[in-house]
Amino acid sequence: MSRPGHDGRDDELLPVAADEPGEERASEAGDQAGPEAATSAGLVEVGPVPDELDALRRERDQLKDALLRRRAEFENFRRRVERDQGAAALDAVAEALKRLVGTVDNLERALAAKGGEGPLRHGVELTLRDFQTALQALGVAAIDPLGQRFDPRVHQALVHEPVPGSDRGTVAEVFRKGYTYKDRLLRPALVKVASGNAENGGETGDAGGGADLQ
């Protein structure tokens, strides 16, 4: 029986709408998506910008270039020091060898002097031979240019004069032998150079630089 003032529809119970499963699953999927969802939405992690990368690359290239320059400078310095030390050592050895070849000169003069055979002469010959052997072992070579063409690089002309039987420009006489040590000149050979014909007269001078015999 209905209450007064109400129709029958007022007493009917309306059904309550339940949560639909689709909406709940969508909510869970949204929670699990996390960063992926943010990325898909246009949000990305921010790294170094292109200008900063270019600056870093330029700085790296500058440091690398500076390192290579310093390495090249050090290598050149090392080589220069080694070259200077080697040259200084050769100069010292050459100076000592000059004194030794002077001793050889004296021994050769002693043997060239007139005198009879005897123990003294034999001793001088042995001493000279020992000196020559030692010098050769050290790389010293004698320059004895008799009959050769005059070479101003290793010969020093003290006299220019006509010499019968000698071609012009050849060494007619050796006053003192020259010597070389490896690739350097210890001293030039002092020589007489044939020049012109005998009737033209002799000519003396120091065309090779001039030097007194010692």
C-alpha cells in the first residue's frame, strides 16, 4: 500500500553502478608506465647541449695539440744535447790526436836524418810503427798527396812553382803530411804545387791559406 502523496515509483530502489574493471586496469597501467609514459608525453632527460659538447671537444683538441708540441720540443732538445755532447767529445779527441801526430812527425824526421844502422834507429822505427798502428786503430788516416791533384779541402799550398816532369796543379812535394780523424780534418797536408812551364819562372805564395811548418 502506498503512502499518500507518493506514487509507486518513489518506492522503487535504484541500482547502484559498480566500478567497471576497465577503469581500474587503466589506472594500474598508468601507475606502472612511469618514465615511459612521461617520455611518450614529450618529457626527456636533459644532457649536455651541443654548444657545451663543441666547447669540450675544442678544449680536448687544444690540450692534445699542446701536448704534441711539448713532446716535439723535448725531443728536439734531447737530440740537440746529444749532438752537442758528441761534437764536444770529438773535439776533445781530435785535440789529443793532433798532439800524437806531431810526435809521429818528429819520429819520421829522426829516421830521415842521416845516420848508421844501430839499436837506437831500430828503437825509433819500432816506436814509430807502434804510434802509426795505434792511430789507425783510432780511425786516424794520413794524407800523403805526392803526385795527386791539389785539393784545397785537405791540402795547403805553401809554394807554387814550375816543376819539371810534374803536371800543372799537381802536388810536386809534400813538406808535411796531413791527417784526418773519421770524417773531420785534423790538419791539412803542406805541399808544393807545380804551376806553368819552367821558363815562366816560379811563383810562391800561400794560396792554400799559408802556414808555417811546425
